[in-house]
Amino acid sequence: MVWFVALALVGGALAVDHRAGWQGLLAHPVFASVLVGAILGEMNAALSAGLLVELVYLSILPMRGGRPADPVTSGVVGSGTAALLARQSPGADPAVVCAISVFLGLAGGELGARLTAPFFALHNRFLGSLEFPPDLDRRGLARRLSLVHLGSVVFIFAVEGLTVLLLGAAAFYAGSAVTRIAESAFVLGAAYWSALVLAIGVGSIVHLFWQHRFRHWLAALAGLVVILLWIV
Amino acid sequence: MFLRLLFLQGVLNRRGMQNLGLADALGPVSAKLDPDGSNSLLLRHLSFFNCNPNFVPLIAGGILKLEQEKNAGKPVTDEDIERFKKALAGPVAAMGDMLFMGNLKALALTFGCLFAIHKLPIGLVAVFLLYNFTVLSCRLWGIFYGFAKGWELVTVLSGPRFRKILSVAEGASAGTGGALLGVLLHRVAEDSRALAAPGIATGAIVATAAVTLYTLKRDVPASWIAIILLPTCVFIALLTG
């Protein structure tokens, strides 16, 4: 339970950075996984899961009009589940643990976005409906604005923290159940899937960078790195 | 003011967008700009305002300069200040989105993925620190630069220097993206060779990458493909295994 609360606090804090703050990268799954891995003491498991979630989300940046389902929930739930499963069952196949965690993280992100959407819509409507009396003095108006601002940040922290708490716990119990009953067919399926998630990452990177006029740099560097890695 | 501008997006709303955040950020300095205790400055800045959050400090600095000039008796009216905000917010938002969201963030995330592939958390910490140093110093510098320039900001931002910075950032992020693409292609090729039927696996991998690219171009999130694929893969493994 303590670990779920810790994950919820991390999720809330990262949501503040993502939704209210200066978006300092920590909310992105690959960076969130370092924090989660350090807290839970399972850096490798958390980082592997965080990387795969990031590769899936890589090309969806807010400026392109779309927003990933809920990258904070995805990253924290995915890497948190991986780290907790690795702690709980050290003998389990790391590839299976990673595949299950990434799947649960991605599903958690989709579910989290739908769970939090009504709350954030309400929050948005509240902020849009605010009227300030013109006879209010400067100090009073400034204080009200500060309270609204602070209240909004606390609201974001609470909503996302509770979502991560709920989905993190659900993901962990679902993940540990699947890890226990996973048979050879599942292990093979997870191996296929891990390779395909990397392929999704390839598609995402091409989508992210191909539209710029420097696409020949992308192609040239990719070719060069492949040749170098092949030689090495 | 700097700290309040950091959390500007917390009060983002569809009606006024960043208006509440901007007005709140101007709160601490409004006492100096409105010495008679009236709320006119804060009320005026509660009008619609939307810009890239990393460039809002630049405009906020410019607003302070114009408000100060107005108080000093220079020929600056409330309408001029509103025009200044509107003239800058749109173009600066587009510039900020291209520079920060489209390039710097993409560059940092790509480096992050490269370090994560090689299991180097220290590299991720370094990227995180470097990115945040850049963004935070840009925001802090923005307030002072905006205050120093005032109306001149319009001329400065429409000059060629910004385009040059953007061009360098685009080249760097495309190059790093290419390196990550190369590493991933190599990893994918190795993974497909390790699987039971390498020929079919390679075909499936190429098809997945192509489908991802196609669906992303149509604004379908790649996460949906990944979610659908796991049960499919397990089903196929059950059939074949």
C-alpha cells in the first residue's frame, strides 16, 4: 500500500509539471521511469517499461493537435508495475514482466484519460465562469487570483494522484496474476509483442521527424548508425 | 512573478485561455504599477490571452515596460498595451511551439530514449537537467529582455535570428532522431532474427511500422495499436506454439 501511495504522490507531482508547470520532461514516461525506478529500487525494470511506453507516445506532442492519452498515468503505472513486479517475483522472466507492465501502462493511460476528463472539464468550466466584481480592490483581486491559481494546482495534483493510486493498484494486481499464470504461449506472445512495440517506435520516430525539411539528415544518420552497429 | 509564470498553465481555460495565469503573475508587481490601489491593471489583463507558455514571460516583460511608460506619462494608452499583447501572442505562440515543442522537446526525448536503450539513467538525468536549465533560463531571460525592449520586441522577433536558431534546432533534432531510428532498426533486426520464424517476424515488424506511420498521420494514437497487438500476439503464439 505504501508503494501505491508513493506512486500516487509521484503521479500527482508529475501531473502538476505536465498540466500546470513548465513541462520539464519529468512527466514523459522515459524520464518518469527513472524517478519511479529510483524510488522503488528497481531501475532496470522501470526503465525498460518507461522506454517502451515512451516509444509508443514519442510522436504525439501537444503542438500537433493531439495529446497522448495520459502520459503521466501511463509512465508511472507502467514503470511502477514493472518495478513492483520485479521486486515481488525476482524469478519471473524480465521480458514478460516488461511486456505486461507496458501493456497495463498503455491501457492505464487510456483509462486514466477517460476517468479524469470529466473532472478536468468541470475545472475548465469553473475557471471559464469566474467573474471578478469590479468594485474589488487591487489587493483583494490579486488574492483571489492567487487562490484560484493555487487551488487549480492542488486540484490537478489530487485528481491525477488518485487516478494513479487507483490504476496503479489495479495494474499491479492484474500484472501479478498474469505473471503467475503466464504459460509458454504467453511468454512467446510477449516476445513477439516487444519486437512489434519497437516497430511502433520506428513508425513514431519517422512520423515525428519526417515532416521537417531536415529529413535527409534523419535518413543519413539512421543509415550511418545501422551500418556502424552492424560492423561493431 | 517568475514563479507564478512557471505554473501559468494551471489555470488554462477555454474562455480566456491563459488570462487568469497572466493576471495572477502581474499581481505582485501591480502594487508598483497601480500605486493608487485601483484594480484596473489586473482587470484589463483578464481579457483573452493565449501564447506558448515558454514565451509568455517575454510578453509579460513587455507589458510591464509599457505599463511603466504609461505611468511615467509617456503616450501609451490601454489600447496600445492590448494591441501589443495581441500583436505578439499569435506569432510568438507559433514560434514557441516550433522551437520548444517541435524541436527542443523532441530532441531531449530522443536523447532520453537513446540513453534508456543503453540503460544509462545518469544520461537521462543529464538530459533532464540540461533541458530544464535551457527552458527555465529562457523564461527568466524573457522577463528581463521583454522589459528592456517593450515595443521593440515586435521588430526583434520578426528578424532573421530566430529563424536561424530554429533551423539549427531542427537539424539537431532530425540528426538525433536519425541516430535513434538507426539504433531501433538494428535492435528490431536482431529481435526478429531471434524469433522462431524470422521471415514472418520481419514482415510483421515492417507492417507494424508502416501501419503506425499511417495511423499516426490520421491522428490515431499509436497506443491503440500497441494495446490491440498484445492479445493478438498471444493468440498467434497460442495457435503456433
